[in-house]
Amino acid sequence: MGFGRRIGDTLRVPGRGARRALTVLVVLAVAGGAGSAVALHAPTLVTDLGLVEPTAPPPPPAPQPVLRALAADAPLPTTAGLSEALDDAVEEMPGSFSGVVVDPASGTALWQSDPERALVPGSTTKLLTAAAALLTLNPTDRFVTRAVEGPDPGTVVLVGGGDPTLSTMPEGEESVYPDVPRLADLAAEVREEAQGPIERVLVDTSRYSGPGMAEGWVREDIAAGYITPIEPLMVDGGRIDPTLQNGTRVDDPALAAGRALAEELGVDPDAVEEGTAEPGASTLGAVGSAPVAELVEHLIRSSDNVLGETLAREVAIARDGEPTFEGAAEHTVAALAQAGFDPSGAELHDGSGLSTENVIPAGLLGSLLAAAAAPQGPDDTQFLRPIITGLPVAGGSGTLDDRFGRDAASAGGRGVVRAKTGTLTGLSSLAGVVTDADGRLLVFAFVSNGPSPATSRPRLDAMAAELSECGCR
């Protein structure tokens, strides 16, 4: 499937269907003396009475295309036109700003404002994490959680494989993650394979090392639902309620996962302890996550911090690095540099963007998105496409579902702008794709530091919407 079709499909926004009223004519004929009633229903009533000959219903109207693939020859905005559309907004933006607009077909920057200025990006950091994951990991790979025989009879060791999506939800009920593996299925496998009764559960978190909380994080964010200490074993991303994206998390996710398995197996959950699986221990059961490509899409759409951190650590492991915050940051940047991106000025301290110590130039965000959105060609980058397909739709999905309001200055971008958001105290960022009034696909990246998000977010949204409403020539 070509690039234009892919992007066209992902921009499809449900329209308002016209209400249709169906009137059914019911005639009651009372049978004299019998006290019974017969109901006759339109539209067959007249025909049934023999008043007219039956006729075939008219054929349905031929479907008319509404959304088409983007035209490859759509006119390109000019730098002067983009400056006229955006410069005043930048001039009026308080604090520090870095921004760029790129033509993904050529990779050319069409407009820029301090594109090499490294600012705190918030969750648009996840664009770097997602790109590094797709550059490093097989997109069809799954992260596997295993249960193996323990060192003592009756002991099971739950071994973390880097999957935060393992779920306690029963079959038929959904968590916040896609295509989740279920703890109940793993427990069923264990019961079937175990030799004798199960008396104890241990948890093995040896896949990752170092502290679970990054520089710049605060523990209050655990209760607030934004994060949990990063370990390679957890259920439902450490959430207490698996159905809430930002619901309160636990501060001991691996032990919580072990206790959940213990309850499934009828073992005392209070006896769960940390342990390490012995080399060559027999596997009693295993369940795997959704494929990496689907996890990346979910990461971009929902801005799930825990998933971002585990993907970053898996990048480090795949590149023979240390599975720590430092190792994940180092190898995320190294993966981008090895692929030909220029990470100059970027400094990472986590993979989610929750750290206020991260800084990234808007130019790097723009170049990553441009590669992900580029049409198919000799330098094929379609394997980065899950970054684009995962982008939230303005006013419609993910972290943009409540932005670009119908009465806002950015209303023109509803359904047309697709972007990753970033918000922390004193910073806002927005980076994504937009189709302009001439049908040209553009990439943009805007980062603002200093003003409150209440001030900067509507301004960034309005800038993106302005791109959607002008040909900028």
C-alpha cells in the first residue's frame, strides 16, 4: 500500500450521519364476529391488496469517494507563505520557542524558527523512543513473560520479559493496552504443566537494573497515575484499575504481579518474594505482548509513560547496552545517529519525556517525523510508519481528543492535524503531520518553554490549524 493511501486512510474522520426516519403504516382490519385483528404493514400493503403490480426496488446509489490519496503533485508551500502564516504567532509566543515545518517528500525544511535550539519537550520525547524501537527491534516481535520451575519443589518463578501489558483482566474485558496477554492464561498453563502442588511464587526482575525512578521524576506521579517504578515485570502497567489510562499505580509493580499470579494459583499472595530463575529452568508457561509495531502505535496515541520506558530499555538490551535509564537514553540516541539522523543537542534522561532534564531540538523531532511520513522510495522508511498511524487526531482521539475545540481558534485543524503532544509545568510541545488547503502533506514540530501550558497549548494548536487552512504560497 502506497504512502498516500496510508496517510489518507488514517485521516479518515467519521462524519455526522443524517438521521433517517422510517414510517411504518399499520392498518388494523377487525374481523367481524371473530374478535381478531390482522396487521398489514407498508410498503407491501397496496401490492398485497392487489391494487398494483409489484415493482423491483430501485438500485442503491453508486458510492462516491470522499477521501482520496494525497496528490503527489500538490503545490508546495513557500517559505514566504509559511512565514506570513506563522511568524506573528512565534513573535507573540512568550518564553522560548523552537519550531520547524518540513516537506516529508523531500525532507526539506520549508520554515524554521531556532530549529537547533534544545528545549524541554515533554512527551514528544516518545517520538525518539518510538523511532529507536522501530530502528532496532523487529516490528513483529513480542515481549514474553514466563513462569518457570523454581529452585524448590512447589515453587514457581515469574520471569519479567519487559512487557508492561500483561493483564489481570478476564477474557472478554479490555485493558488500556492492545491485544493483551492475560495472567489467567499463564496461570492455566502453569497448573497444567506443574509437577505437584504449587506452594510459592517468586518474581525475577533481573532483566533490568538500576533505579526504577529517573532523574527529574517525583514519587507523587505514582499516585497521580503517570508512572510506576520501571521493572521488567508488571501487570497492567502497574495500574490498580486496568481500565484507567492515568489511574493510580502501585509502587512495587513486580511484586504486585507476583501476588496476582499467586491468587490465580491459589497460593498465599503475602508470601511472594523476589528471586532469580535458575539457568535452564523448565518453562511452565509463557504469554506474549502485542507486536512491537502495535505497541509503538499505542505509545504514540496514548502517551503511556511506562510503555515508553520499557521500549527504551529493550532498545538498550538489543544493542548490548545497560538496561538502565542511562543505558536506554544512550542507545536511543545512538540508534538514531546510526540511522543517519543528527541528534546534536538532544540530551535524554528517560524514554517517556516525564523528566524535566530532557532537551531536544525541534529540528530533530521534525526530521524523525519527516522520515516516518516520507512516501515510498529508494530510501524506504515505511517501517517507521507506526509513528504516523499512531498519532492522535485533533479533536478526535488519544491525547488530542479534547483539543482543537469547535469554538476554538484552532477549530480548522479538527480531523486534519495529527500530532504527538507534550505537556509539563512550564512547557508544551506539538509535533505531527497536517494536510494543507492544497492537499500537501506537511510535517511540523513546535516546542515552547516558559509559559504555562494554558497559555502555550492553544497557541501551538492554532499554529498547526493555520497550516491546515492555508496553501501558504
